[in-house]
Amino acid sequence: MSHLLETVRWSDGKVRILDQRRLPADEVYLDLERLEQVEEAIRTLAVRGAPAIGVAGALGLAQEAGRLAAHAAGEAEDCREELRPCVGDDGKAAYLAAVEAAAERLAAVRPTAVNLRWGLRRVCDDLRARARGPATPAELAEASLAEAQAILEEDLALSRAMAEHGIPLLPPEAKVISHCNTGGLATAGGGTALGVVLEAHARGRKVFVYVDETRPLLQGARLTAWELQRAGIPYAIQCDGAAAWRMRTAHIDCVLVGADRIASNGDTANKVGTLSVAIAAREFGVPFYVVAPRSSFDLSLPDGEAIPIEQRDGEEVLRFGGQPVAPDQGSAWNPAFDVTPARLISAWITERGVEQPPFS
């Protein structure tokens, strides 16, 4: 995948991210040195996209595991209160408890995207399994970093696999509608839905993308358009409300979207506005595909009613580009996601192939 971005990486003891708040104007990388910085980066969408925050969370937890281990060994530069339980006769148990507490803290930042909790849980489960042996906190911390790095590498492999399965669904000359950002910026660097488009273009397919701007934070206009322009793929940005009319008045081959959580029956949570596009696609006979790794599936949930929907600050709606666009003292309802019923989705493209529910 020649279009790979270094959205999130491990760099000399730090979690390095491409700050998506600064795009498209400035390409700036941040080196996050502490749990609080990783937490803030995820909360403020400096790093965003379900797979990307899963990777960033895992790396951030591994970084904190190393800090906790250093404190347990008396090598830490600080003596924060939350690190104190790692010192004592029951140091390993206290160490694991402190790592688990850090994982819960990170998981609470973005409750809808299941990849974040999945990545954190995977690191914690690996540590608990290793802790049943003679491993020291320092050795456990080293293992946590190896597991987080494995999650990153697997995410890149998943992007390649999803592209392989998705490309055959596109005609040689395809017109596609996208919503939000699902490219390299939403993953460790490859992409989910937009990754299919990027790889198809790299292989010589002619693709034109109608990019929903994705209010209120413009992930489509700022991020998807930036990725498409970087790759040399033609596109047109459209207001979110124009997608239905585009399908009514022009031929569209398919809609490609990502997912933040998929219930066992296929109900899919994605960036708010996805449901509207899915309803329009059904009305006008346009295939509607969800492209997501299996780590975005939450098979513990029977349907979308059980998916928690993150509510964000209403100021994101009341301002546009930092400027007020509503009356003073105005209020806003700002859900970050909506849930598209499985019946409106044509297929789910995962690393396993083109799938249909029920999922197992």
C-alpha cells in the first residue's frame, strides 16, 4: 500500500501521532510522553478513527506500563500517588492493578469506538497471562510494548486485506460517496473504506469520490480530501445534506463507510450522518458497504440499541471554524455517532472477506 501514512507510531519511548486537528493546513507530528497526553490526544481528536485510537491506546498503555515498572524499581523520575501501590511485597499484583486502572481511564475517553477498549484489553490480558509466571514488572512492561507493536502491525495487515476484498466490488471506473474519514488517518496508516479507494487507484482503477464534508468537525472536507489529493484521486466535497440529491441526480456506484462498533446482528455505529446516507442509498438503489476490521465488531451486543453513543460538546456545532454561527446562549445536541440498521447495509467488508450477519 504505497499510500501508507504514519498516523501513529512508537518513537524512542514516545507515542508519535500525526495531529489531525492541524490538517489540512499543517502536517505536524506530536510526541506524547505521558498517559495524560495520550488521553487528551484521543479526547480532542488529534488522533481519531476507531482502529487508530485502538493502536494509540495500546501504545499509550504500554508507555504507562513502562513508567509504572520504573517506579516499582525505584527508577522513576516522579512519585505520583497513583504509582505508589506498585512498591511493596505484593508489587506484581499492584502493578497489574495500576495498569488496569490506566486502561479503564483511557477506555472511558471515547466510549463508542470498541477498538479502543479492544486494544487496551488485549494488552492487559497478555500481561495477566504473563504475570502468572516469574516475570518482573520490568519484563511485563517490555511485553506490553511488544503486544502494542503487534497490534499496530496487524492493523496495517488488516488494511491490506480489507482492500483486497473490497476492490472487486468497484467497477473499473467508479463513482463513490464517502462519509467522515476512513483512510490512513483513521488507522495505523492503511485505511478501511477509503483504503479500498486508495488501493484501487494505486492499481490503476479510475475512481471519483464525492466527499461528505462531515459536520461539525469536517473530517471529510479536512481529512478525506487531504488524503485523496495527496494520492492524486479526483474528488468533490459536498455538504452532508447533498448526498441524497447526488444519488438522485447522478449515477453512484456505491457508498463506502467505516464503523466504530458493529453489533452481532450487523447494526453499525459510525460518524453521525451515516444513517441519513444509508436511507438515501436504499431509496435510490445504491449499494451501501461498511468496511471495518473484525476488532470493530462487538458480538456481546445483540443489536445497535445497546451501542453507547458519545455526546460531544455543543460548541462544536455552535461554532464553525472557530467563529460563532448561532445566537448567543444557543444550545446544541451533538451526538458523535448514529446507528445504521443492518437491513440498510449491503455487505460488511472485513479482513475475512465480504460478510453478512449473523456474525460469530
